[in-house]
Amino acid sequence: MKKAQLKIQQMAFMLIAVTLFFALISVFVLGFRLSGAKGSANLLAEEGAMMLATKIANSPEFSCGKSFGNQVDCVDADKVMALKKDISKYSDFWDVSSIEIRTIYPEGDEICTSENYPNCNRILIGEQEIAGTYVPNFVSLCRKESIEDQPYNKCELALIMVAYESK
Amino acid sequence: MKKAYLQISFSWLFAIIVGAFILFLAIYASTKMISNNKYQLDVETAKNIEVLLNPLETGYESATVTSMSLPRETRIYNKCENYTQFGSQTISVSQKSLNRWSETSDGSSISNKYIFSTNPVEGKKFYLFAKPFEFPFKTGDVIYLTSASDFYCFKDADEEIENEISRLKENNPGLNIGVFPNCSKESINVCFGTGSCEINVDYFDKEVRKNSKKMYFESDALMYAAIFSEVENYECQVQRLMQRTAQLAELYKEKENIISNQGCEKRLSSDLTNLISLTEKLDSSADLKGIWDLAENIQLKNERAQQCRLW
């Protein structure tokens, strides 16, 4: 092999090495930036869910309005049971994976259905149980009850849990 | 005579060509990366706006205001669609850098908010102002997005409206809404009644005239919405509000069924069915008047139900 040919070969190898070096650096930088973007997406989802848990009690589909007096952070259990029946229409409405309302006292694990309501402790909005990352908030859970056909308001302390999906 | 040749060896030529190629790749990759970064920032800004809107959703307060400052001149695009169950709106952002507007970001689609604004809203500082919308039950909070660079001057407004604006300004002195004569020359004039103004409000006939187009309203929440938004946005958001009203009316009908087991009479079922059918048929804001009368009647019946109120 001539000296000139050897030099060309040397130069070619050098250039390939330089290209590979820059390519590797780019891959690292890109990977780092993408993981940052994923992190900030999760953070934004978390912030959104935290706000959502606090405000959901006041959203028209959940809130008591003035039907139980002027209460804040009050969830209307009768309305939520009605919502449970129609939940398919709300599939993408709140951008959360699931919502659960659980009474703190009386304690229990019985899931509410139209058959056993109001003798139950957990209202699941949607079919799935609460899973993944969730944000809880205390609310009063109110419903209408009656004694000798005379309606009255019954309110209990409950926990509303809003789960969101980590991306 | 001897000819002059430029003597470049093959190794030099090879190095120059490949070097130029590497340089080209590096420059291409970095410009691509910068534009991706800008795009990511725009998407994040759009998402942040959505998060910022959450505390605005009121309980039963009359109105709340918040401001939002962005580091650069920004255009916020507000696209509304009403083809799905609740419709949705998409907030996307474009920011100015080196005197050029970045490509509009992918929007952040929201189904549970109703933002009324011009399209786009441009500025560095924005005011977000929200009011609950009741028709007759609370349907949602309507949010008004305006740029701080647009100042709205209300002339001859109803005393109640003037008081509300004064209340809002007490907590937010910089708010871009004022009552005549405390306005600057560059203000967008909003006249209640006749007058040569950019926006005219006929409070008696419940209509707002803007750019020679009419928008109809019922309740102050929709009046402000018509003032601060464009006709297309207004009509689309009103349709979305009515879609949610219909769905909520279904919920209240079902709730009435549930509480009828607890000694409550079924008083509103047929009226709610009418409300559902009218709201679903709504073509434009001009149809609001007919539905409002029914809504008021329903509200009266609900208030009379006392212990068995549905909302």
C-alpha cells in the first residue's frame, strides 16, 4: 500500500470517528431532554389532578348546590349515583382515570350500586377501582333520607380520590 | 507557457467534502433542536394556561379574576368545536422570538371549560375573569380571556354591572376593564344602549352588537362572554354550554327518581325533559330567549320544593 493511500484511509477513519462521537453526544443530549419533557408532562398532570380534586366537589356534576344548604366542598351523593349510571358520556370529560368517594365514618368496603344505595360506603365513578397515583380531598357527602316519609338531609365525612395516569 | 494548476491532494478534497457534510448535519440538528425546544415551550405554556384556569372555577362566588404574565409576546389561539358529547376547546400558543412568531403549538384540548376570547388574543400579560353560568342550575364557569393591552371601557352600564366592575377593580387595580369616564382614548368602548362604539349592548333586548354582527345573551355571564369574544367563538361555546345543560338536566331527572324514594315528590321531571329537548335543538344564541323562560319557571319550581330541592 502506498503512503498516500494509507493517509487517505487514516483520514477516513478519523472522520468516521468524529461523526460517531458527535452522533453519540446527540443521542445522550436528546435522551436527557426527552426524559425532562416526560417529567414535566407528569408534573403538569399531577398539578392538574391536585387542582381537580379540590375543585371537583364544586363542579356541577358533584356539588350539592343549595339543595343541602349553603355548603362548600359538599358532594351530592344522590346526584353522583345518577352520574354513575350515565358515566359513559363523561369518559374524557375530566381527563382523569378514575374517581372514588369513600365515607370515613361509618367505615366499610361495600361498593355502592343502585340496589344497595345508600347502605354502602364507596362510590366508584367508572368501573375500575382507584389505582395509580391519586390525590385525595376531604368533603361532606350528603343525601336525602326520610323518617316516616318526611325527607331530611344526611351528611357524612368522606374522602374524594381522583386518580390520574402517569405518562 | 506553463499552465497554473491549483494543487489539492485527494486527502484534502476528501476531508473538505466530508467536513462540510458533518458541519451541515450539525447545523441542521441544532436548528431542529432549537425549533423543537420552542415548540415544547409553547406546548408547556398552553398546558400551564389550562392548569392556571382551574382555581378560576368558582364555587358560588360572583366573579373571580387572575392575571397571567408570559416572558415573551404571545398569541393564544382558542379553537372551539361542538361535535362531540360536550364539545371541546383547544388552546394553542405561538410566541415571538427574534421578531418572528413560532409555529403554533399542538393544542391542549379541554372539554370541561368554556373560555371566551378573541382569536387569537395577543400580548404579554393576560387577564382571566370567570363567572358562574346558571341555566337554571349551575352549568359551569364561563372564563373570559383578554389581553392587558386591550382596555374595555363600559359606558352607561347598569348600576349592578358598574358595581361589579368596581368590586373586581378593587382587588385587581390593573384590570383592563373600566367605567366611563375613567378610561383612556385607546380603549375599546362598550356602550349600553345607542352610541357610536366598537361594541353595543342592548340590555333590554339582550343582544350585543360587535363588528355589525349580533350575539344574543341571557344572564350577565353570557353578556360579558359576548363582549369579550368573537362571534364564532361565542356561538360555539353557547352550544357547548347548552350540551352540558342538557346532560345535567338528565342527571337531575335521575336524581329526582332516586330521592322520590325518600318522600320527595316528582315535580320537575316533565319540565326537565322539555329543557333537554330545547337545549339539544339550539341552533344559535338567538334561540336562548325561548329556553330562558322555561329555565326561569323550572328554577321557581325548584325553589318551592324546599327540602326536596334538586340543586
